Amino acid sequence: MNDGLLSDLISHNDLDALFKPTGEARGLPGVAYGSSFFEIEQHQLFPRTWCAIAFASDIPESGDVLPVDLAGWPLLLVRDNDGSVRVFHNVCRHRQMQVAMKPCKGRQRLSCPWHGWIYELNGKLSATPRIGGRNEHEHPDFNDADLDLVEVASGVWLDMVFVNIDGTAPALAEHLRQLDNLLHEYDFSDLAMGDSWSTAFPSNWKLSVEGFIEDYHLPLVHPEMVQSEVESHPRLDHSRGCYFANSSVREYDDDNTSGEAVALQSALPSIMRSDATEFRTFAISVFPSGFITTRTNQLVVFLVLPDGHRRTRLDFRHYFKGDAATGFVDLRREMLAYWQRVIEQDLPMVRSLQDKLDRPGESVIRARFSPFWESNVLQFQQSVVNAIQAAGQ
């Protein structure tokens, strides 16, 4: 695929309108949320940058195995004997069968379910059972050299496992350096996972991200998040191709004891550094498929994984300081219910948006953006196009 296919779907005039200043720009047309554009993303976006695909804590022990899917790319996470997380294409080198179809634990080796080819946890092919006959496991005309599982560049950050399928992206630490700098007042060194849950949106993955990184809609869709808010001190930050952040320092009146104020004022121990000077909370898209949201006493990390062009899987993990991940049971339960309500409130919005974008008539009207609230939404859309265009060059 090449940039020509992008031009087949989106006119040059529409692309030019997307790259104007925020107050003048027109957003991506509805076709960008459909199946043809998603096919381009599958080949020119997701394989070519660092994408969050899973959580390292889901495979805590050596021999733990987890098959995952990234926009149609079947991948296999394995905890190796040395404790490291490895990611492979979930494809047997024999006849391309998936090596693992479901999560499993305590494996000494990996065995293809179709013909039984065996791989070590480091991906090395170690046996080709019966390849030369009933009791013959070798054949003089068959060379099994260079038939190990194909490993994918991977790394772990804040428990998220990242992959770069084509292996051409800069090192993960370099890629995320500006994001580490943005979060410098947080101490994530001794966090532990307390709660996990999953859901799905009936919409394109981009609609999910776009809604999560702007606060313009909060008073109407999530009123409890701004209930009795006195001041929010909002700020937008971004690093193209890496992150898009919406942050605030919210102040509430003394009588507010519900919603967002509970999250900020609870007895949960702080995850801020001892020398922190600004207690700013963040909602950050880690482009394209990761997301983190911080509070002064908790970190919520989730994955935004496309399951086709109009369904998005959301997989959440909640982290707290040390023993707080297992203590404060009632308070953590209240916080979990709060987050689940927030996500549920978004559901009718994204469903309605996707339905509208699927209709032919949408092509007449382009989205517009608030320069105060939504410049990072525009930057996100621009980054999608930039990544596809760079891949086509």
C-alpha cells in the first residue's frame, strides 16, 4: 500500500483542511472511520510504530503465554525462563498455524496444535515430530535452520507491553523520553495492580481516543467529574507520534465528597514524588493504542485495541502505591465503580458518532475544533495521517 490509496479515500483539499490552525481546521471525514481506511492503518500505521498490546503483569511467571491481536496481527507474548517478556508472531513456521490460541501457564515449551512442531520459550525451534515418517523426526531433504518463531521488537513501560512489528522505530526508551519528562512529578516505582476490567465500544478506535483526550464534554456527559469544581487549570501537551495529553489541577469546594473529588481527596497513599510542586492529573493517549490517566494516588492504564473498523476493545488496569493495591477495599471498589460509570457514560456518544460517520450524508459536514479544548484532538488526527504518509514514502 502507498499514499496513493490514502488519496483515493481522502481528497487533497480535505487533507489540506486538516492541517490548518486549530480554529480553522476541518477534521477527518467519515471514511477515515470506515473499513477501507482501517485496512490502510493495518498495514501502514500499527506495524510501523510502538503500540501497546498487553500487560506484562498478565504473564507474571516463566512459561506464561498470552496470544493477542493488534489490528489483525496475531502476536504471542511469552515470559521466558530468564524472566523477560518476549513477543513473537503467533505463526508456526511450518504451515502458519497459530502456535497458541488461548492463554496458558507453566509451559516448558510451545507446541503447535496442528502438527506438533515444538519451540523453546525463547522461540527457537527444537523439534519437528514425525517430519520424516512415523518415528522419524528429521528428513535429509528438509533443512530446519532459521525456522525459529519470528520475534517482534518489544519493551515494557508502566506494565504495558509495546511492540514495533516492522522493527524500524527508534528504541522504546527514546520514543517515550518526552512522556517520561511530562510525568516527572510522579513516582511509579513501587506501584502494584489492584483492579482490572474490560469492556468494548461499538466504534472506531480513533473515536475512543478522541473522546478521552478532551474535557470539553465533561459538564454534559460526566457531570460528576466537575461537580462543585471551583477551578481546573487545564493544559494540553503533545508530542506528535508519541502522546497527546489533557491535564488539570482541579480545585473543589469543601462540601464536595463525591465523584472526582473522592479520587483526589481519598485516604489512598500518594504516588507523587516527595518534591512534587504541582499536583496535576493527566489523561494521556500513548499513540496509538495505549492510554494512561493519573490521579495523585492512583494510575489507571488501559489499552485501546481495534477489533475491526467499528469495534474497540478497552482493557483496564488500576495501580496503587504498594500495599494499597490490596488494602482500602471499600474505597478501591468505589473508585472502580466511578471509572466504570464514566466509561459507560461515553458509550452512547461514541455509538451515535459511529452511526453518523457510517452514513453517506456525513461527507457534507466536517468536524471543527475548539482552540482552547481540542487542539490535541486535531494533533492526534494529523498524527494518524502523518504516520500513514510516512509509511508510504
